[in-house]
Amino acid sequence: MAGWFGTGARSRAPRGGKPLPVLGSAWTVGWPTSRVRAVGDGPLELAVIGECGTGDDQLRQALATVRSGDWRALTTWPGSYLVVARCGETLAVIGDLSGQHPVYWRTEHSGVWWSTSATALAALDGAPVDTVSLAARMAFGQPDVLGMRSLFRSVNRVPTGHLLLVTPARASAVRYEPVEAEAVDLRDAAPTVRAALTAAVCTRLGGQPVSADLAGLDSTTLACLVAQRYPVAAVTFADERLRDDDVVYAARTAAAVPGISYRAVPGTPDTVYYNGLDDLGSLPVTDAPNAFVVTASIKRAVLGAVTAQQTSRVHFTGAGGDAVLSAPSSYLSDLLRSGQRLRAWQHAQAHARLRHTFPIAVLRRARPASRTTLAGTWRQIASELRRAPRPWVPQAQQPVAWTPLLATADWMAPDVRCQLAAALDTAAAAYRPDWPTTLAAWSDQQDLARVGANTAGWRAITLAEDVDLAAPYLDNEVIRACLAVPADQRAAPGRYKPLLAEAFAGTGAVPDFVMKRVTKGGFNAVAYAGLRENAAILRGLVGPSSRLAAAGLITDRPVDEMLARAVVGQPTARGALHLAVSAEVWLRQVNTAMTNWWEVTSRVAAA
């Protein structure tokens, strides 16, 4: 999506863009007609773009909501979509809570350009990449740290939970979502979670062939919900190197649930991390660095099995389930901060048993974050960035932090580290009362923003095969229902994802043995295999001749040492390497992405 809101006719339009029937200068690019709906009545106009579960009558009735300016009410329908609304001289562009539909803008003298693509807005005049913003993405892994600063200079970003509001006086990002939801007990929230997730699934069932992942608890629940209403072709990635029990549970689920046809997808030498990075032309061009470039070969193998089995048109994934149904143990810091020491100790004992450590060690990690704030953490990190890089320590052994400083920060050149420190000081100085006051709320928000953005990149892979990707856990109402449950209840040790189990207990929708599962598959084996087999390609990709090195975002020695450890199977900063690889791929693609985005409109060309 892209649009112009202001005075005067614009001289450009997106190449291949389809004008909306309302909103004047606004276009969709690549969206099928069935996913673009619009209504208007004089000065009131409303468009929803994406998978939206509201009916046509409801959409027209929502014009009254546009008149009242109750923007949040326009985000409560099931599905995943962008909202654009106009009331006279006021325009609101509203993305979703997970960042699958991000919003960006840039201001000109007579108006505002807005888009769901930062690259598109940068292409208006060839705006360069903002190196410091990219450094922040790599060093912290939290999209909102630098607030409205996008990956391009002169292009603004709408932070999570905010909307773009354009009036004759200004364009600004305005919060529409409460910073922290009013707490709801897990048992009380369970029916709401069940209703929201069921509606999210049903919204995406329109008579087209359906497929689904059938692996962990989250994806299995979705497959079962689909199978209640429509036949579903389910697939499990079954590489023998994984040594998990996903295949066992998947086969058992398929046998117990009518409507599920099942296929295990065996691994091959090519289904490892980092495969295919020697041919960047085979990877989708994304609007920002995307984690799925690392696992693209695995995703394509699973998708290929689906399309070979049937002509799937929508594929369900459990992406986002971990982010909304569980919570990291960092919530212990909030318990300590609020004085709930006994509860913190009880939970620390359970976490210690799971990790084969001592409760006091668990609490020792959580205590520093309980004694500071988000802004205080940023000032502390800024000070650390101005010093020499630290020796590498696994993230799980470092103290819990509001914003973790990842190994990628230690790979950066000193001048980039200093620039990043200055940006953090500026961000901390801009502290506002509407920032999260609990670590759990901030972490939940950042996890969702990261997962949502990556899922958008995964969707680019599936769309290349003419298959849409459905991620119901990332729907607004599912997110709201889940995150209303306090983190210490969602992540209570001793019961795996209790919120999902409570939501579907006794309904018959999901087999009991699925809800009692306490294991979760992992990809460590194929990750390390990919590191060993593609070490030479990775050295070439993020080595001295890389774009990252030229910008000072990595230096040669620490990266080379890290790759050397990985090749021989030693512990290494794999998450940091994922960030660096995805950033390098994006930098190599971005110039291509910026070409041929815009075209001169026929009216101006004729003049």
C-alpha cells in the first residue's frame, strides 16, 4: 500500500499500483481484489486491505466510528489487515499489533507520502540506508528501540501499537493501543482466547484448498481447528538429524482427527540453515532484513511437499504462538520489582529444576533488571558501547535486561558503536510516561514486532509459490486476549502453555494427548550442519568485502573467530550470526528493490 495525503496532484504513482475506489491518491500493489474493500460517504472513507473478517454491512456501519475517531475500534475484526480511514481533512493509517502491516511516512511541503514499505518511500528520492538504525536492529533485536527511526534516512516509522495520524497541522505517530492491558486471570481469559483464535482461523477459510504445519502444540491446534471445518493437508519437517518427537505426535494427531491428511517431509542435504545463500537472486526481496533467509531452503521443502500433495492456496503456521501463549523467564524481574519475592522464589525453584541449576542463580540473573527502567537500561548500554567490546558470553548466562546487548554489537567498529551509543542516549532522553513500566510488557511487544516482521518475509516465500500464509496467533484480537493474562501465569513452570490448554480443555477440538505434551522440537542439528557445510559461503557473505564491513557494522576478526568455533561444533552466537546474515542479504538486495518502484502518472506525462 502507498498513498499521498495533501494538496495538489502528485506526479508519481507506484508502478503496477491499483487506485483505491476511495481515499483519492492511494494504491495497492500486488493485493488481489478480494482482499481490498472500501466504503465511503462524503467526507468519510474507510478501506481495509488484507484478510479481514468483517462483513460489508459492518464495514459501512464503521463509517460512524471513523467520524468519532475511535481508531482502535477499527482494529478489532478478526484477520490480518491494514486500515486506512479519512474523516474530512484527517487521515489515519493503522497497521496491526504484530508488524505484519507496518506503516511508514515522509513529509513534503504540501503533504505526506505514506506506505507499508519503507523502501518504496526511500525510492522517491533514493534516500540512503540509515546505518545507525540498522546497527540498532543488529545489536538489540528489538524493533522499537529507536522509535520512529526507520532503516532509511528521511523515512519515518510508526512504532508498535501506534497509528499514523495526518491532519492539516502535522503528521505524527499516535498511540492507539494501551501500553499494558488490564490483567485478566488465565481461567477467565481462556474462553476469549478460544473464541478469538477460532474466529481467526475461520476468517481464512474461504473454500480454497488448505494446508498446515503439524509440528508443535501451536501449529497442531490450528490444524485441528481447520479440520473441524475443512479438509487440511498437514506436513511435518522430519529430518532425522532433529531427533525430536514432532513426527510421533503429528502422526498420532492425524490418526485421531478426521479431516487431516498427513505427510512427513524428510530432510535432505539441502535442508539446512544458510543453504542457497550463494544465489541471492533466488531469495525474495523484503522490505527489511528477514530471519527466514537463513531457513529458506527448509521452508521451501515443506511448501513443495504441500503443493505436490494438493493445490494449496493458504498455509497455516503456528508462528507467534510462543510470543503470545508463553513468556520468557524475565518476568521474574517484574515479580521482584513489585515485591512479590515469595512468588518469585517459588517460580525460580521450578525454572532452576528445568535448567539444572540453582534457584539463587536464576534470581541473580533477574535481579539487575528489577532495579532499573527501560530508559535506565539504554543509558547503561550506551556507556558500555563506548568501551571496548566484551568477551563473548552466551545470552542465557548474562543478566536479564530490558534490552539485551547482543554479540553483533561487539563485532561493530568503534565509531559505529559510538554513534549507536549517542542514538541510545537520545532515545532515553525522549522517555515518555506511556512507555511500558514492566519488562514483560516491553518484551512481549518487541517479540511480537520481530516475529510479525519475519513472518511477512516468510509470506514472501510462500507467495512466490502462489500460496498465502495464515498466522492466526498474530491477529490483533488473539494477541489482546493472550497478553491480557499476566506473564507469570502464561509462563508458570510445571505446565506447558497452560493458556492454550485451558482454552480448549473439554471442547474436543484438540486431542487431550496434544494438550498434555511438554516437549518442543528444535533445529539445532540442521543449524550446525548448515554452519559447517556453508562456512565458506558465510565467510564470503559477511567477510571483509561485505556491505556490513564497509559500513563498519562488522569487523573481520570476531566474525572469523565465531565462524571457526561454529565449524567445529563449539558454542557460538548463532542468533547474532542470523542477524548479520539477514542484514547483509538485505543490503545487497536493497538497491535493486528501490529501482522501478515509481512511475510518472499519465496526467503529468501528457502535460
